[in-house]
Amino acid sequence: MNTAPRTELLLPGGVDASTAAERLAEHLAVVTQRAQRTDRTFWDTFDGRLHAAGLALVDTGSRLALTDAQTYAEHAAADLPRGLRRVAAVDLPPGALRERLEPIVEMRVLEPTVRVRSRLLPVNVLDDLGKIVVRLHAEEPTVLPAEGEKIALRARLNVAGVRGYDADYERVLALLTGDLDLQPVAQPLHDEAVAAAGRAVGGTSSKLRVALTPDMRADAAAVAVLRRLLEIIEANLPGTLTGADTEYLHDLRVAVRRSRALQRELRGVFPPEPLRVFRAEFRELQILTGPTRDLDVQLLDFPDLVATLPAQTAASVAPLRALLEQRLAAERATMVRGLRSARTRTLLDNWRDFLDALVASAEDERPDAARPISDVAGERIGKVYRRMVRMGRAIEADSPAEALHDLRKKGKELRYLLEFFASIYPAEVIKPMVATLKGLQDVLGRFQDREVQADALRALGDEIAALEGGAAALMTMGVLVQRLSEEQAQAREQFAERFAQFAAKPQRRLVRQIFG
């Protein structure tokens, strides 16, 4: 990697690259080269994971390069087929680029965020011996949005040092920022281009991030959280419909589930009859998206599951994967029709209108509406926690699986309450509580997921048997079901330890002190 210093400066408004070169020639010994044109498309995930990591992914037409977001110094690169509009890290050829991207983007798909076409004018600064000591590039960037007219951005001057000539670099930089009064750029080119194109710099987050105050009215606090959840649902709806990335559907479903949880846990801030209707409609929305998400998860886990098989039998599950993909396509079609329907659009529109009017509505049937949110939330958190402790203590070695499933559902309620209202409680209280709850939920989730996946495989037995190669696939499926059952049993064995941490005496005392 080139470690020579680099700085990017803004040229004065109305000054183009050629004019800048002429002005530089008045102060420095320079050689101006022929202007070049370049097209760059910047890529990232929908939620901006590369941006958060301080990286940029640059596509120059047939090559994809991972670079530093500030200097564009290259870390890794790979060839990219022309015309590709999205790519998962696992789909890239093995090599440095894939290795760097996989742990950052995980299961998310990379997509173009903005395209920039630039005119570059190279200007080399020379010393008394005619050697190049500093390299300058005057750049005139233009954003090429997917729709609409081109957007010209302010010209920039990239100042790059040459190894061994640090003093010359500092001298030129001092001249540019001092005598010529050029200012450092406020943000990297791709961020400015994204903003100019009307998109969110750094991607669109699905994190809750709602700041509340303890004395806030409970209904106003509920509205703030639910509005944010509605934003998340609507932001992820287009991606869910295209199916380009399984995480769109995941984030949409989490926002729906959180909305349902808050409707249930803070029911005293809502009028009963409208709440009953909305709860029923949100439940239907959850049901509509469930089968597709279950199959998404099964196919996402499929490679890891198959990796546990002996090499000579792994190929025999190809009919199973094909059948799962067929099922997914059918379920997705059903889901997409439902999400595109007038019923879904009406639900979201009516829900927004309902939230907008809630705080000003009559309080006759809303006993908790005007109470401080710290009181209402504290009561619910304390009650749900104590209920979980009682449920967990009642689970024994011979308890049915439903007992663990019910505890997991109750744990989700507590997790959501802690997330909703984290801003009104001390972090030193919330974080340890969430950590022990997460440890418990991980075990309960693995227990239930393995059961669901094993049951789903068993249900496909007759269809698999009727396919070409079905007999071998059926035998291998039996091995997979056994592996899933073993993992479920391991999760159950881990339950007691994780629950003990969650229900430990210091934790119970802390809950009493903070939440009553």
C-alpha cells in the first residue's frame, strides 16, 4: 500500500481544472499532462457497512477495488463482470477482496450507490532538477444519477506526495492552503455524490435509535418508537419486494414484530378498539412474511449444514436444495402479492395517521397515556423479567419443547422493552441485562430453529422420494435431521447455565432496584 501523504482540497467556486492548472503555474514549476476521463461506481450494502468500516468499494467498469474511504488507497481488488448490478461477497472469486469483504458485509448484498464521471487533469510539481516531487490531480466530478439530470460537483484538487520528498509536499500544501486559501474537502467524493443524488450518506440503518426522556408522556414515547419502526418497515419494503437481499425481509419482519410487541406491552396508551384492529392487521403482516423468511434461513444455513456431511454424500442433497428453492419462489410470489396489495398500503397509511393523532386524542380509554414513560416502562420490564424467571425455573429435563419456546417468546418481549427504553435508564444497568438475556436467547433460538428445520425436512420426505435421485437424497436427509436433532439437544443442555446467569440473585436485585 502506498504510504505517501495525500490531501484533497476544494477549488474555489467556478474554477475548473484547466484554470486551476494555470493558477498553479504562477506559483510552482509544473508540467500539465493530458486530461483524462474516468467513470467510477461506488458500491456498499443498503445499511452502509463499508462506510461504517471506513472503506469504499470502487467499480471502474470491469474491476472492483476495496479502498480507504478517505484516500482511496487500495487494499484489495478483483475482476468484475460488466453489467453486474449486485453481488454477495461469497459470490466473488476466492482471494484478498473476498476475504476482506466477507466478515464486514456478512450476508448482505453489495449494490451500486452512486456513479461519478470525472475529468482529471494531472499536474506534476517539479524541483530544480526537473524531478517530480508532488503529484496533483485537478478533478471535475459529475454525478450520474439513475434518474434525472447530471449533477456537477465542485472541483477538487488531489495533492499526493512522492516518497522521499516529504518537505516538498509540505511546502506545496502550505502554499495551497495558505497563499491560495484552498480548503480541505468536508467529505470524501463518494459521500458528497451520494448526498447530491438524494440518498442517505452511510446507508439506511434499521437500528432503533430513539432518544426518550424519563418524564415524557407514555403515549408520546410510544409514538416516537412506533414512528421509527414504521420508517424501518417502509425503508425495507422495496428491497423485500425485489428479493435482492434476504436482510431486507429480516429487518422488515423485526420492525413489524417490535411494533406488535409495543402495541401489546403499552396497550394502556392506546384506545382499545383501534388497537384491536391494528394488532390483528400487523399479525397478518407477520404471518404473510413468515414462510419466506423461514425458507431464506434454511437456505442460508444450508451450506454449513451440508459441510457436516461426508464428502461422498454431500452432492446427494442437490434435489433437496432445488426443492427448497422452488418452495421459496412460490412463497415469495405469495408474499410479494400481499405486500403490494391495497390492504398492506392501507394498513401502513392508516397506522401513520393513527400515530400522528394519538397524543391529542381523548384519554378516557387510555389510562397510561399521560403517565411518565419511566413509570410505565419500568413496570412492564420488571413484570416481564419476573415472569421469565418463574417460567425458566419451572423448566426441567422432561419439560416439553413448548416450555422453552414460550420462554423464548417472553424473552423477545423483554429484549424489545429494553431496546425501546434504553435511553431512559443507565447504560450500566441495561447493557449487562441485555447481555445475559442475549446469551439465553441464543440458546433458546438455536433450540427452536433446529426443531423447525428438522420438522421442515421431514415434511419434504415424500416429495423428495418422488424426484430423480430422491432415494439417495432421502437417506442423506436422515443424516441432516439427526445432526439438527443433536444440535437441538446440545442447546437444551446449555439452557440451565445460561438461564442461571440471567436469573442470578444480583440480576434480580438490580431489576427490583431499577424497575420496581
